[in-house]
Amino acid sequence: METVRRLADYVAGARQEALADDLREAACRAVLDLVAAALPGIDAPGPRAVRRVASATMAGGSLPIWFTGQRAGLAGAIWCNASAAAALDLDDGHRIARGHPGAAIIPAALAAAEEMGATTDELLRAIAVGYEVGVAIGAARRFYANTGMWSGYGVVAALGFLRRTPPDILAHAFAIAGISAPNQLHAGAGPLFPAQEGNDVKEGIAWSSATAIHALLLAEAGHSGPLALLDHPEHFQLEGLADGLGQQRYIARNYMKFYACCRHVHAPVEALLGLLAQHPLAPDDIEAIEVATYSGALRIANRPEPSGFTDIQFSIPYCLALVAIDGPGALLPLTPDALDRPDVIALAKKVSLRLDPELDTRFPVETLSRITLHNSGRTFASPVTAPRGEASAPPSWAELEDKLRQAGRFSATPAQQDRLIAACNRLRKGDHAPLLDALATIRLDSASG
């Protein structure tokens, strides 16, 4: 049996199974975290462009484009909302898949749940199933690829779960989504572009979600796909790919982010902030910042003078300089006025990066860094530092609420933040209707246009 058929059978079988309490809680936490990421992301340049294009090419429909008062059909709403969720790199990630499932899967599940009139239990189970399928395929690939090349499988799984798509049709939807996914092979660590640069395409998460919903609708309309797509051992680790579904509990194994930047930047930021807390140095007193890290962190662009707003998210030197001058709030959220600052550029040019072989052996299971500061003949070295929010030390619900407040403090009023947090708490208690209503009716002034 083709792997895509086994994926489809898993989704169909999962409709008959209850969601364990801890996985239900993990799904609720993932939703809260995703809302916290999308709230400030709605105003970023990329999502603004997506909304303008969606209004021209995907007009019509009743599903909300979050925080704007606008509506669209299923594909348009998912495209716009996934774009906002991924825009600031505040969305969750999964170490084993080396990518970001939530920004793709959760907007799709929320839209389909509203369209289908699903129960809260069905919504949360669909999210868990989407993570299980998407992360499994991301983890199984033998080639480097950004999230957009595998996250569509998770979107199809969540949508197929909620739409009760028959397994034979769902298998074709998986195949169509996989073959139609955006080509991310050149987006980073590929032969043509060895460094991942910052741009609004990023990892192709939003567009892969749009192709995934079209894949499902095409399959439901009778379109066929290449069913053997995943059955190539030279490209995928087939052993365990489908057998372990439902047992991997991937929804409970994601990490969450507290800075609006690539995950490779987080450990250096944490290490620098820890050093500055112990040894308060004015930015002008810092003569050099040395970063010892792993190979993955060296594959992003790391420009000391980023080429645009999104490029900041992929620069260890610039982000370190930004938090050294402005403090940790500079990256929660990241705002356009952080770009082109002479003081930040000057300090960023004092940052050097080097590969630490010991830290590299622990990547990708761990993403660790060490910082050394130089000042007037003195050196201050941090311990080996891990980023916050790892699956091994997950943030509390209260910390995620605080993330939403901090991330949304420039875009949403305190009353709007309170309403979103209250709605997520209602979700946690078994009622997702207030969340759907809040996402549809809260209108942010910054999101106009």
C-alpha cells in the first residue's frame, strides 16, 4: 500500500479515537501561541501584500481574515491567516522536522472548523492529527527542505479530518499537495543560495497552505495525484513513517518562541542577555561580541546590515546588537523601525560568528550557543545556552498569555488582548466559538489596507 494511502487511513481512523488529555492541552497551547504570533504579524509587509492579492484573486466567501474585518473563501482565508502567523517568526517549531507546523496547520483547522460547524473536540483532534502527519513527513525526508515542502501534508490531514474526506480521495489529496508544494530547495543551504536570506516568502508556509487546500478540493472533485510520491527510500526514511502515526504525540513535542527571529538566533540572544544582566555594559563599551555556535546557525544570512525588515529575523549580529541597545522587548515584537539604524549596524559589525564543533555535534537535537564579550581588555563568557520554550522545558500557559500581551502591545488594545486570552481560555474549557468570534470581529487599526 502506498504511504499516502496509509496516511489517509490513519486520518480516517483518528476520527474514531478520543484525544488524550495532555494532547488536548498541547493543542490548546499551540492555538494560544499561534494567536500570539499572528496578532503582531498581521501588520508586517508580507501579510499586507497577501491580503491585497487575495482580495483580487480569491474574492468572495464568508471566512474571516483575522483582525481585519475582511472575509474570504477557504483558500483565501487560510492563505492570509497563515501569512500573518508566520510573518514575524514567532510561530512554533518542531525540532525533529526542522520547521514550523503551527502556522500552516492551525489557521487551516480553524477555518475548516468554522466552515463545517465542527465541535471543539473535533477542532483540537484535527490540529493534533495535522501535527502528527506533517511533522512525520518533515522528519522522514532525507533532503534539505524548508517547511513549505512538508507542511501541506499536515494541512491536508487537518482539513480532511474535519471535512470527513473519504480515505481514497484523501490519499490523492496528499499526493497532489506534495507534488504541488512550493519549491523551497533553493531557499537556504541549497547549491544556488547557500545562506537563507530574509524575505517575505520565507519558508513557503503560507503558500503551501494555499496549495494544500486546493489539493484537497481538487481530489474531492475527482483530480488524481501521484500516489507513489512518498515511496522512494532515497528521498524518505520509510521505516516508521506511517507505522508510528498516532503514537508520536508530535503536538506535545513542539517548541515555542519568545523572540521574533529565526530559532538559530534565540540561543545567542539568551546568552547575551544573561551576560549583560551579570555585567551591565553600555553598548558603546562593547568592543567585540564572539558567538560560538553550530552549523545551522551559520547557514542563515547573518548580515550585519540587513537588506529589509524580514532580513533582520535571519541576522544573529543585528539581533544581538538590537537587544544590547534596546533590551529584549526589541524582539517581542520586531517592528519596522528596527531597520536601518546606524547605532545597531555599528554594533552588529563588531559581532563575529564561529563554528563550535562540540555544539555542532548536538545539533539539530539541540540549538546551543556561547557568547564572549570583550571590553577594555576584559572578557566575559556565557555558559552554553539553550533557547527558551524548548519541548523539554515548555512554557506555562501564563507565559504564553504574557507572550500574547507583549507581542500584541503595539497592535492591539489591552481590551482586545484580554478578549483573545479569554477566548483561548474558553477553548481550553471546551468552547471554541468565542475564539472564532474574536478572530473575526476584533479589528486592528494597524491592519487596515
